[in-house]
Amino acid sequence: EAGVAQSPRYKIIEKRQSVAFWCNPISGHATLYWYQQILGQGPKLLIQFQNNGVVDDSQLPKDRFSAERLKGVDSTLKIQPAKLEDSAVYLCASSLDGGTLNEQFFGPGTRLTVL
Amino acid sequence: AQSVTQPDIHITVSEGASLELRCNYSYGATPYLFWYVQSPGQGLQLLLKYFSGDTLVQGIKGFEAEFKRSQSSFNLRKPSVHWSDAAEYFCAVGDMEYGNKLVFGAGTILRVKS
């Protein structure tokens, strides 16, 4: 079974530029998550989708971050404009549904460096 | 608010020695607790989870963890560490107010010396 796919794996941009990350979850998984992992910290949830609807985006900086999951499958996370403090690894995860009993499977992440 | 504390940023153990990684949580109700491992360049992999029942849970790769409600702890243990266990370990609590949201600790980096 294929895991969660993410691209690109690495991205370097200058501040005030825009960037987009892509995630393809495990087939059949209804729930998709984007986490931000800053160096030295644990992952922090940015947004959770159930199919193509948003369940929780309370920690998403909506003035610069946006995410979509138009067909309830793959998802994109965008930052515009980027700030230095956005340097982090962006992890995508998926689960069968949003229940706590369902394991979240994580992709390898996208490492973003903002100069 | 829910929170997880991992007091040790780094731990170094000798190969073959026993291991215990500490985790303390703050959560009002019965917690759902998890341990994940992250190897360099890899995503997070679930080692084990506690939802209810037996407070000693077994996981993959020979790991186990014990839930102690009185101490608000969920420490991870392994009787004999292998060099391949070198990685970063994260404890997390499931936030039931927001479905399956996980709140992670800051992680503990495990180094294994031969």
C-alpha cells in the first residue's frame, strides 16, 4: 500500500515570496491533516480536512496561509507571502476518518527554508 | 488547554542498555496517548497508543509504554536498545474536542553509542 506522498521534499525561497506544497493521502482516507514542525518543536496542526470540508483551521495563520482539498483527495498548502518564521517542515498526514481510534499516517514532509 | 511535556531534549544510551523516555501530559478527561518515532528525513511512525484498559501497552520494535494517571505520565521503555533506534521520539495526546487532533510534545532525540 502506497503511503502519503508529498512534494517537493525541499524548498528554499526568499521572504515575501509565495510557495505551495502538495500532498496525496493514502487511497480511501477521508481525513487529511497539515502540520507545521519548527526545528526543536513537535508538529503543530495547521488544518484538518474531512473529505473536502474543513474540520479545524484554528491554528492556521489565515492572513498568509491557505489550503484546499477540492476533490476530497489530494491537497495543497500555500504560503503567500512567506516570512522568516515560516521556515519549518510541513507534514501531511491522513487517516480513514476523523476518529481518534484511526491512526494518522504521515508523509516524509517538505522542508521549507525562508531566507 | 491540552499540553505534552517531554523533559529530556537529548538522551544518550549505550547499545544494549535499557531506555526510558519521559512524557507528561495535561488533559482534563481520559487521555488518548501516543508515541511516534521520526528518523531523519522520514515521516512520523506510530509506535504505540493508549486509549483505555491495560495501562501497559505494547508497541512495535519492542517498545512499551505505561500509563500512570496519578502521575499524568506515559513513559516509553525498551529493555535493550539497538543502534537503529537512534531517532527522535514524540509523545502526543489526542484532543477529543477537535476530532482526531494530536497535540505533540517537543520531542526527545535519542543517540545510541556503540
